[in-house]
Amino acid sequence: MSINYRIEDKLVSVTVHGVSSAADVRTAFKDITTAPDLHLPARILFDARNTDYAPPDDELGALAEHLGRMEAYQGSRWAVVALPNTHMFGVCRMFCCHAEYEGLRVETFSDYKAARSWLLRPATAHSD
């Protein structure tokens, strides 16, 4: 399991490799909230192309609820990247549903560059 992040251009890039538990993900996102270079509202680029773990729906819902309660992520935008036509892509779409219910703006992408571009452009009520 490995969850790494870096912050550049006001963008938090999170990469997951192998199998990571929900607790590991919670810990990583808690650590991000204390990063001195975190800009709010947060823009999160979550790269799930190299993970092998697809959590069950109830675990996704609990994770989204947990993140939605964290002040640093309120009003945030997330781009989640997964390989197209995979089970993980579907899992990421399920996370989007849960996260939007919690007030997070999340989109699923299969193209890393497109996801990054979406996050870096200014958010507007009609273009997102």
C-alpha cells in the first residue's frame, strides 16, 4: 500500500498504488489538511489507476461522509482518474455519487491530463 501526495500549482495530486484501506485514505487526507501549502478550496487530483482495491459501497459512503465533514474539503473540487472500462472506474463513479451528496464536487476521468486541466480551470456554476 502506498498513498503519496504533492502540492503544486494550488493542486493536490494524490497517487495510490496497490491496496489501501479506508483508514489509510482517511489518514492521508487528514495529513493533507495540515500541509502549509494547501490552498482552499482544495483541488484534489486523485489517481486511482494503479490501485487494486475496490472498497464496497458502504465504505465509499462512509469515506465521502468523513471527507465532507472536514473543513479543508468543504467546497472542494475533485478529479478522480481510473483506467477506462474497469471495475475501478465504476467504483470511482460510485464515490462521486456519495461525495456530491456530502457537498464535494467530484468528476471521474480516464485521462489524467484532462482531469488536471479541468481542475486548473476556474470553477463556474455553469461550466462544471
